[in-house]
Amino acid sequence: MYSLTRSGYALFVVFFMFRGSCETVEEFSSLYLKQLGYDSFYIGLMPLFGLVTQLTGVPVCTYLADKFRLRKFTLILATLISIPAIMMYLIPQATSSPCKTKIRNYESISFHNKTQTKFLNSSFTITNQRTLPHGITNNFNESTNLNEFSYYLGNSSVFKNSSQRNHGRDKLWYFLLLCILNGIFELCRRVTIGIMNSIGINHEKDMICKFSYYLGCGAAGSGIALCAVALVAGQFKYSRCGIEVPSYFVAFPTAATLQCFILLGVALLKFDYKDNAESINYKKAVLTLLKPHNIFILCIALHVGACNGFLTRWQFWYMEKLGASTTVMGVEVLLKRLIILSFWFLTTGYVLNAFGQYVTMTLSLLLFAVAFVLLALIKNPWFVILIDNFEISAYAFFYTAAAFHFSKAESEALSSFIQGVLTLTMNGVGKDVGSILTGYLFRECGIKTTLCGYSVISFVWFIFLAVYTFSSKEAHNYKRVKTEAESDIDEEKLP
């Protein structure tokens, strides 16, 4: 019978609130940027700075948290930094981009009607000079015909005023600001995930099913949060250039509020440090990760991270392209996160116990290949809900199996560092680079071609991992490195 301690309940709270907060920011960022006027290329480019911060910050922060036993302090600090970073996403919302106005086609007016010409020309007298660009009013008089004026009106290089140029600069600065905020948020997020996974695995030892319960709880939290934001954004619209648009910016106050509840859970967490701090060796940990079988799994994790990048950052964008409303998005995310993802995370533990880690990861790649082919073929956004079963199960299988694979790579003393490197590789580098490439390929190659490309690459990795699984001894003889405490117990048992 599974009984929970106070620390176990706290882990459920942390996973629930943390996943709800992070997924809300991630999934609605693309729609928010689109609402601000950025195209798919800029949306895909935004995680670039986050990639830099994660590559430099995650290994260092997680190692220091292990070395100096500062895991709890690191979690609290990361949360406190995330809250203002999330709220600052709203800064570009304060200054709306100018509406695009349609210029009346004056050429359709009969220029042979002298009465009309005189009336229209008289409306542009010397008193209105300040409303026209420099150089137009000096040449425009009653002898100027409407063809000349319509030329000036249609020539954007002449008619563009200073406010439009200032808006272009502001838009660039806002984009750079969002990139920096995303970098800070992603660094805090990856550090937190690495520490949370190490705590969850070490708290439950090698009981895979129990650890998967925490992941399922996090999936439920993200499902509830995303559904709530989608429904609120659709119901409480605001007017933009005379058109009612969804209030996607409500995602950020919601995410910041959930971050506040994380602090309550972290305060109740119990941290057990079983190994001596002197035993923590950064060089040894790096050399462990550089073993061939670990490098191989990390390379596959890069691809899985790119697939997850589409799932979390581009799927709403893709559904909107298919004509989905916020109601469809809300139903999809509720089923995907609250029911489908929770179910598959709970099921993953039994799959791992039955087939092992390598077979489970191999199966996940096949599921990704099938999912992306189906996504390329559908035209109705409601079908995305059916395809979610393939995508979500694939991600849940690989993520859980990889987490347990790398939990065996080193002792518990460096578990935060090892798990931090895994989440950095998979959902940091893989997801960010994949997101950037996805935005570029969507624009240059088309959506269907890009999705088919993801399917082909997934199938190729499936073949490689299947061959490795059934031919390599490492896939069958991979035992966890014991902690110093466990080694001491074994020595005491020896005669």
C-alpha cells in the first residue's frame, strides 16, 4: 500500500503548480507574440537567448546545489526570480501596435468631374500642412490633380511618419526584452526541473510507478491551468482595431500566481543528503555523461526535445491555422494534459517494469513518427485530440525512461546535476533549437513538409535505437551506481 509522507504531499503540490505555471507560459507565448504582430520566424527565434542561459547556467547551478547542499535554497531562489520575469511579459501589451488602415482608392473617382476635383482639392489647404509629410504640401495646390496626390498617398517611403518608425524600433526592443525574459525564465525552469526530478526519484528510490505519479500530477496541473486560461481568453475578449480578439495575456498573471504556491510546497520538502560533499566530483560526473551509451541517449533526447517543442510551443499555433477557436483549444488541452498525459504518465511505470527502459524509449520514437504523419494529413483541428494520444504517450515514455536511465549514471550526491543535464539537453537545447528551426521551416518549407520531416527523423532514430537495444550489452546490463550509504550497508553485511 502506497502511503505518503509530508514531503510526498509537498512534492505533489510542487509538481502540480510548477507544471501548470511553466506550461501556461510556454503554450500561450506563441499566440501572445502573434497577437503583438510577430510572425512565425520571430516566434521561433525567441528561445535563442534562453538556449544560451541554459547552456551556461544549468550545469553550474545544479552542480553548486549538489556540492554545497543548497537544493532547497536554489528552488526558492529560482521561483522568486521567475515570478517578476513572468509578469514582465506584459510590458509590450501596454503599448498597442498601430492599426493598419486601408487607403481609399482615389483613382476610382472620375477625375473628369471638375466639381469633385475642386471640392477634394480644397479640403487640403495650407491649414492642413502639418498633417502631410514634408515635401508634399509645398507641391500640392489647386493645380495638382488627384492622381499626383494618390501617388504620394500610396508611396509608403514618402508618407511614413515618425510615429510609425518609432513603433518599428519599439517592436524590436520589445522583442529583445521578451527574449531576455524568456532566457531568465527558462534557466530557472530547467534548474528547478533537474532538482525536482532528482528529489522525486531519490524519494521513491527505484519505484518507477510512484515517481510517475508525481509526473502525472504535474500533467493534471498543466491541463487545468491551460484549459482555464484558454477559456478565460476566449470569453473575456478585448477590442483591437475594432475587432474582438482573445485576451491571451491573461496567461502570465495566472502563471505567476501558480509560482507563488510553489513556494509553499518547497517549504515543506525534506532534502536528504546521503553522500559526503567531498565525494562530489565535477570531472567524474562529466566523464560519466561522456560514455558512449549516455551520449547516444542524449542525442536522441535532442530530437525528442524538438518534437516536444512542437507539442508545447507550436501546437496551439498550428490549431489556430486550422481554424480552431479558443474553445477547441481549451477542450484539447484539458483532455491532453488532465486526462491523456496523466493517464500515460501513470501507465509508463508499468510499461517500464514490463519492457525495460530501452524498449520503452524505442517505442516512443515509433509513436512520434506516427503522430507527425497524422498531423500533416489532418484538416480538422478536432482530430488533434486523437493524435495527442500518440504524441503524449511518446513523450511520457521517453521522458520517464530517460530520467531513470540517468539516475543510474552516478550516485545520488550528483543527481541534481545529472538530471539537470538531461533536462537541459532534451527540453532545453533540443526544444529551443527545434522551436527555432520549426518557425523557420514553417515559413520556408511549409507546415506539412516540416511535420513529415519530423516523422522521418523520428523513424530513423527508431531504427537506430531498436538495433542498439537488441544488440548492445549496455542496454541489458545497466545497474544503478550505489550511494555511499548503500555501499556502507553492504560492507557491514560482509563477514
